[in-house]
Amino acid sequence: MKQLSLALLGLLAWTSVSCSGAGSRPPRMLGSPVTIPAGNNYWLYTEAGAELRDASGLLRSSANFPVGAGRPVDSSLDLESGWGVIVYERSLGVVQLAEAETTWYSHAGPAIERVAVRGELFATLSGDDVDIRRVADGKPVRSATSGRAWLDSQGLEELRFALPLSDAEILVVGHKPRSVLSYPKTTIARIDLSGGNWRQVASEDASHAIHDIDVVESDGSAIYLAGKIVAMRSRAKMTPDQALEVLRYDVGRRELRTLVDDDRLATKTQVLDLAVGQDLIALILDGGVLAAYRVHEDRRTSSRVLHDTEHPLPVGARLGWASASSIVVIRGDALGIELREIR
């Protein structure tokens, strides 16, 4: 009985530390500018239009920017295949990165919350519904299929991300936030859609490695989950320890690894945005703190190379992209784009 009481006390202490703000999918930064690299230049997407820029400024505006596109919602890149996708409230843009061109398609369906591109396909997520489309023409190859039944069968509540693997298979991240008397659950699963319903063909339980999921992103070859873990790591303490976590799930190898496990700055840390470059992970944390971690050659560990608390970013700032030695930040204020070099 004493052991049970201590376990319950530990759970309640863990919940009191980590339960604030949990229980709903965090909103994207609706309306914030979005950038997509294009060779040595980049596209800047705003509610007013799309502009091709370089380090010196404007090169040209997009001549075919759709009227009434609305506000930017989300974007995704697959540098290996050379495609990017930008989502507005009422339009979709497919970007050929090498040619610095954007082709626009209208969107009149349910509001898109997330997009992910891989190879010649991209998936859009609207609530629990997933569409798969071709980058070549923006047309769906698999119309909206609902993941609600799958979520319920797995004891999950939220569909956080969907990455296309083929025209009939997706990789998804499902999540159940923690409650007062239950721990959170996170599942990464391969789903076969060929039969019309969701059939799980493989899965990976990530619940032991991350509890609070703030951001999920992909670079086409992997999915990255950023957030926090709260655990009783010491028997001598009755309050849980917290750590900032970034996980990487390799799509080809079907392997889940923890890249970042940093307990030095997680007391009240929330991840607001994440960008992945060549051997570099960039994060915007609450308070506008910009942080970066260098991924080691084994692709299984990392070390922190930046934690800038002296120059906080403005509210609404987000990451453009990261390379091997630099981070592009969209400040969202009069100073515009900021480049941070990482040595």
C-alpha cells in the first residue's frame, strides 16, 4: 500500500509539473511569413504575396500569386527530391527548389493544418483526415481518409503528423496527452490505405522517450519530434526531472533515436519551432530563445552549440531553414530575415 501511495504521489507530482497547457494540438503560427530555399536564394511567402529574395533583398515577385489565397499556414521541404510545398488558407503552392518556381493550386476543402512532402507526393492533414497529392499537378491520388477509428483503437486522441510513403501508405504520429491519472502515449505507425480503411502494418512506441510533443517536422527522410520528457530519474527526489527532447525517426531504417536530451534548460521550456539542416538542429524556445544542437557523425547523439538568451527573438518569429553552419530566422518584425552563423 505504501508503494502504491508513493507511486500515485509521484504521478501527481509529475502531472503538476508538466500538465499545464497540455491536451490540445498546438496551433501553427497562422499568418506568420514562411520561407522556402531556392538555390542560393529563397522565397518569402506572406499574406500579401510571394517574393524571391537573396541576401541583398528583393529579386522579383511571383507573377501568378493567387488572389484571395488567405494567410500562410504551413510548409514542408524535401531537399533530396528537390520539392517544397507551401499551404495557404485557400491555396497550395508547389515549389521546384532548383528552378525557383512556384505553381499554385486552389483549395476549397477543409482547413489544412499540416503538410509534409516526400519524393513526388505530399500529404495534407485536416483534423483527423489525410489527403495524398502529387507534386506534379497538385491533384489528389488518395482523397480524404479519416484516422479517427485508428486513433480510438490505439488509445490515442490526436493525429499530429502524416508523411506520404506511397500513394497508398502513410507514416503518422498519433498522440494522447497526459491527464491527472494517466501517462501520455505517442505512436509512430505505418498505415496502409489501399483497402479504404486504415490498416496498421508497423508501429513504434515513443512514449518512453517523449511526453509533451510541441513540434513535429520532417525533412523527407526522417520525422523529428520535439518537446519534453518528465521522469523520476532519481529515487532521492519526489519531484520529477525534466529534459528537452528531440527524437528522430529514420523512415528508411525504421529506427527511432533520441538526438537531444538536455536537462539543463527544460524547467519551463517549450519548443515553438524546429528546423533541421545538415548535421544541425535549430529550435526556437519560449521567450524567443534560439538554440541549436550539432548532430554527431553517428547520427545518434548531439551537443548544444547555441543557447542565446541575450538576444530574444520577437513574438511570432519562426525558423526558415537550417544548413550545416547557419540558421535562417524569420523575425516577423521590421528587421525581417536574420541569418545566424554557427561555428
